[in-house]
Amino acid sequence: MSRKQVPLARGFDYQFGFNGAFSLYTPERNWAGVINHEHDSFSAQHQWNMGRREEAVILENGKEVREEQYLTFAFRDRMKAFIREHKDEPFFLYAAFSAPHVPFQAPVDYYCQYAYVEDDNKRVYYSMISALDDAIGKVHQTIIDTGLEDDTLIFLLSDNGGASYTHATDNGPLKGGKLTQFEGGINVPFMMKWKGQIPRGMRHQNPVSSTDIFATSVAAAGGVLPSDRRYDGVDLMPYLRGTDNGAPH
């Protein structure tokens, strides 16, 4: 990976996480309080064997750190702290959780909630998602608790459809999944919240894109993009507020 394509080289003031496509959720392959489910596929075993080396190493502002907390919760706590630290100034927080990407590792207390699921592969996967849901909820609650709810535009989306090749999930009734160009691979959840600005409970029917986040965020913050180039994304707010009845794309 080019060093030009990492957060600290792209305008971010702070980064916690890893620069590759995956990392262990624990500092070592086997860790107390965490249940593993290992797939036999070459790609999954590569990820397990990589551990936290090379592009999977955990970094904080470019410095390698040994993070012992379950990674989803470590992300959660860094995000909560960042919000509290910057609550009195404008900020942009890109919260890139890695769950529920392979390697499949789940906190044991969440694993116990799914005792009725006989397929261990799915049980670990569901547990990882529940832990992720709770972590997102805690971050959201921090926005509310700090009094920022009225002034914060929130996007929640997935980068791709479920990885059906893990046999833990499918994207029914859509065809295909991750790594395909079928709807199951590219049609993903995309939610927005901005209290008092986006009508509560509305459902936008026209297709939008993750590239719209950039243009929408700049406009919402009162910025103006240079007019000497074309942009892939558009400002979604006029379409959500009803001032533009056309399609974003």
C-alpha cells in the first residue's frame, strides 16, 4: 500500500487502527474471553496467520501499539474519547469498524447470547455483529450526551454486501455478495441522521453512493467545493429535504 493512501497522509489529524484490509480482534490468535471460528479457506488462513503483522499492525498516529482490548470495543472507546475531546469545535470522525470481517472472533458474553444457534460459524458471526451494534449505539449515545445531536450529521453504511463465501451470511433476496457486481454485493444499507434537518423515518427510494458523503458533508459544514473539477458525489440534503424532487444520480 502506498504511504500516500493512509489517513495521516490524507488530511486526518488522528488515526487509530490498521492500514490493511484486516487484523485480529485480539493481540494474539487465542485470547481469554474471546471465541474463535477459523475457516479452512486459503484467504481466511492467510488472515489468521498474518495476525497483527505488516499491514495488520495496530497503529495510533503512525506508531505501533499493542492493543489488548477487543478491537471493536477499542474503536468504540477511542471514538467516544475523540467526540468528548472535540465537542466544542467542528470535527469529522470517520469510524471505520472492521467487524464483522474475517477472522471471526467474538466476545464470549455475546457468544453466550446465541446458544440456540447450532452452526458455530454463524453463532460467532452473529455475536460479532451484536458487539458491533452495541458499540455503535455507545458512540451514538456519546453524541447525544455531549449535546451534539442537533449539530451532527451521521452516516451509517456498509462497504459491501455480506461475504456469502464464509457461509455465515447471505444477502437474500438479492443475488450474490461481496466480490460480485450483483445487487447482493453492491446494494448495501445506507442510513443518515441529522436531528431537525432530515425528516425522521423517511425512506429515500433513489440510489445514492458512499461518494455522496464527501459533497454532503462539505455542504452541511458550510464549505464550498472548487468548481474547476468534477466530483463523483453530490450533496444529498436537497433531495432529503424535498427542495429537489429529482434523482441524485
